[in-house]
Amino acid sequence: MNRMTTAEATVAALFAHGIDTIYALPGIHNDPLFDALFQASDRIRTVHARHEQGAAYMALGAALASGRTQAYTVVPGPGLLNTGAALLTAYGMNAPVLALIGQIPQQQIGRGFGHLHEMRDQSGEDTGLVDFSDRIRAPHEAPALVAAAIRAMRTGRPGPAALECAIDVWGRSGPVPPVGPPTPEPVLIDEDAVLAASKRLGAAARPLIVCGAGAQDASEEVTQLSALLQAPVAGYRRGRGVLDSRDPLSVTLPLAHELWAEADVVLGVGTRLHVQQTQWGLDKDLAVIRIDADPEEPERYRRPAVALIGDAKPILRRLLDVLPAHNRARPSRHAEMQERQAKLRARLAKLGPQLAFLEAIRAELPEDGIFVDEVTQVGFASRLALPVYKPRTFISPGHQDNLGWGFATALGVQHARPDVPVLSISGDGGFLYTANELATAMHHRIPLTTIVFADGAFGNVRRIQQEQYGNRLIACDITNPDFVRFAESFGAAAERVRTPEALRGALRRGLARRDLPTVIEVPVGSMPSPWEFIVLPRVRGN
Ligand SMILES: Cc1ncc(C[n+]2csc(CCOP(=O)(O)OP(=O)(O)O)c2C)c(N)n1
Ligand SMILES: [Mg+2]
């Protein structure tokens, strides 16, 4: 056994589990941890942000872009709470993000002395935000607790975890057991369920595949299955890019809604199917098959015809082996789908201003470039209409739809994927949530390109007040800085463009710039509502 401090043992365990970066904001509670990170700086990079939410969103972005576990560390109390929205979003997105949180002295926890950064029931706060949380109470506990947290984040439904350590424990030394290599989880596939699913899918006249984030690492398998079944593949926010948008069978929400009404068998891959089941409806003529890593998910709303529990990729591989023996002969649906896609494009033309900007973006962002969505007008339209060519290249916040998440998350995406250009879009409302992190981008030389669509309003709220509340406008007009001068004051490159054509030029310059962040301000007016394409009526059952 080695003698180490708790902090050293924790850092060694993180490294042994493949963590090579920690997003951070330091403070006295965690000083020994930062000293251990200094000693390990040849193995783990410490990337400090300017607000704890920036550090946590960066870890989230890095996890989403890489598919690997990421970590951040902050002080207790306000430090933890400042990461709350990011941790909640990581939970909603099933993202493996480990929060390492400081604590007040171990023997004073819960006694209300008024220690620096003390909060009542901090451990309870952790427990409410993540599925796995614990406290490291001594050096020898660190390796096993880090291993348990990482295993919990990767087993079943993935998600964040939290480990606390008290100010007086991080620096304490003691004998520490060695960290073994992580043992891979066995892949268990229910062969009876594979056969049942193959028979149902093989016999289906109008099968439909719906993908969520759980399908992002099974793009090849979904593509093959779609071709075998001539089944359209639907993705909305987190399932986009699983099937290349250039495939005529690749559909977004409005066509998925039409197809849901017609389908006889639906295969949901790594998706809650929440909107579909609760809003679009179910009936006895629709058999639902679910593939999900979370054993509780398939039956949450209604028991499906078949449930396959585990990682989508190996399960789909087995389906691809077994299905051909049961599959009926299928004519190509390409012509039909091309026609339906054209009809949808004609309807979506109503969103002209948003689509013109998205066309400019798609023309300049390389195929493997990564687009990070925000809760803004062009973002809503991107979920419906931006062509996405590869998995993990369309990063959207999922069901939290958490305004202000985008810019700092995109910094983490770009930090984790320095090999490809990353584009963040924001409204003027969302951008200023974390725009201070431009300082982080400068300090760590993160060459992210950001578009800020500036309409001088929380535009989405404003339009709803206009259309549904008799134009009684309240708390929706906003006063902006000059975003170009603001960005330049940090040392970032910045420009202002007004048209989609001019945006193309600015994007070409920004995406090629690999040593500095770029901010492009686009002054815009109000934009047409996308909601008729997103909130869709019941089409089955009653
Ligand atoms: C954390 C959070 N707070 C509030 C909202 C509600 N909300 C949704 S859209 C929006 C306005 C967004 O404004 P902006 O970023 O400027 O985008 P725009 O609609 O103007 O394009 C607000 C306040 C939210 N989704 N998330
Ligand atoms: Mg706005």
C-alpha cells in the first residue's frame, strides 16, 4: 500500500479511470486537491473557469462531445449551488459528469456553527441532483469511491455523480490501496426478446424507428436497420445525427408525427418516447419495442410489446443478425419519403428568417463540425431543419431546455474536441448567462465560434405575450451591450453581420481561426413562431 493524501489518492483514481481533464474553480476547502492536481499536471489538465456554472457546463459539454466521463470540482455551498443548473441539465441529459465538491470540517457537518460556505444538508442537495453521491471520509476510501461513482455513471441509465470531501480530509495522509483497472461490465442480451423484436419488426408493414441520445453511439447499426426495414428514423433534439440527414429516411419532428399516426411497429432506441406516448398517443394497433439502458424506462408510461435492456449498440447488432430471417420483402421507400420531405420543406418555409441563417451555417460548418444549440429562435428551427450528418455533432439541451446553457457548454465541447470546429449559437438573452467565460476561452485559448442573434428581447417570451396575452409586454425587452466591443475587450475576434450571406463570410473566418475565440453578432428582428411544428396534436388513441 502507498501512503498518500486523500487528494492524491482521488487524483490517482480519476486518472486510472481515464479522466485527463478537470474543470474547476478553486477555494480553500479544496486547496490540497489543487496541490495534488499541480503534482499530477503532466497527466491531468486543470481548466479553471470564471464562475462555477462555467466549469460545470464545460464538463457537461466535454462529456457530450466525447462520450467519455468528465469531472469538475468546486467549493461547497455557493460553489455547489452555482453549478446547480448544469448538474440538473447533465442529469436530464444522462451525461456522465462527476462533481467533486468540498465540504466543511468533517466533525462539524450538520451542526450549524456557521462555517465558511456551510449549507444545511449539502449531502442531501447532492442526493437530489444525482443518482450516486457519497463522501470520501479518509484517504483509503478514495479509490473505491471514485471507482463506484464512475461505475454508477456508466451503468444502466448514464448520468452525473457527486463526491464530497471535507476541508480537513483532503490533506490527511494514510495507506491507500492500489487502484485496479476498471472492469468492463458484461454485455447481457436477452435472446428471447431479440427474437420477439425481430419477428415483430420483420412483419411490420410501416415500421418507424425513434432515436434519442441513447442511440448516438449506435449510428452504424441504426443506419443498417433502417435500410433493412425501410424504416424512417426520427430524431428531434438529442437523437439527431444518428441517421445522416441526407438519407431520405431521416426525419425530424413534424414528419415523425405523421409517421407515428401510420406506424404499426415503433422501435424506440435510447429515448423516453415521452412526447410521442403522452401527447401523440398510443392504441392497440401500434406495437412499441424499446431498447434502453435503464431497466425502469420502457415501462414508465406503458408496458411495451418488447423491451431490450442494455446498450443500444450490441443489442442492435444482435437484431441485425436475427432480423433478416424474419424480414418481409420491402420495396424502397426513398421516393415516397423524398416527396414527403419536400412537402415538409414547403411548410417549414414559414420559418424563412431562421432557415436562411441555418443554410448559411450548414454551408460553412464542416461535416464533422459540431453545432451547439440554445433556447433561441434559430435553435428551435435547427432542431427541425438543420441537416446533421454525424452522431454527436448536434448538441441540444434535451428536456431541460435550459436557457443560458449553450455558450459555456460549447466551450467544453470545443475543449474536448480541438480537432474540429465548434459553433455555438445563442440569443442575446441566453448569451449573457455565461458570456463572462469569454475570459476562460481567452485564457485557455479555446477557439470556439459563437453567433449571438440579437433581437433586443427575450424574443420567445415576447412573441407569446404579443400573440396570447393581448400584447401586454412585461419583462421581455432587454438592453444589450455592443457585443462586438464586449468580445473584443476580452481579446476575442468579433464582427457584426446583418444578412445570411454576410454571416457565411464571418463564419468562414471564425471557423478557420484556431488560436482565438470568435463572436459574431447578428442583429435580427422578431422571427415567426416555430411552435406549430413542435407542439403537435394527438393522432392515436384518445
Ligand atoms: C433557465 C431558463 N430560464 C428561463 C427560460 C424561459 N425562456 C425560454 S426562451 C426565453 C427567451 C430567450 O431569449 P433569447 O436568448 O434572447 O432568445 P430569443 O427567443 O430572443 O431568440 C426564456 C426567458 C428557460 N427556458 N430557461
Ligand atoms: Mg433575444
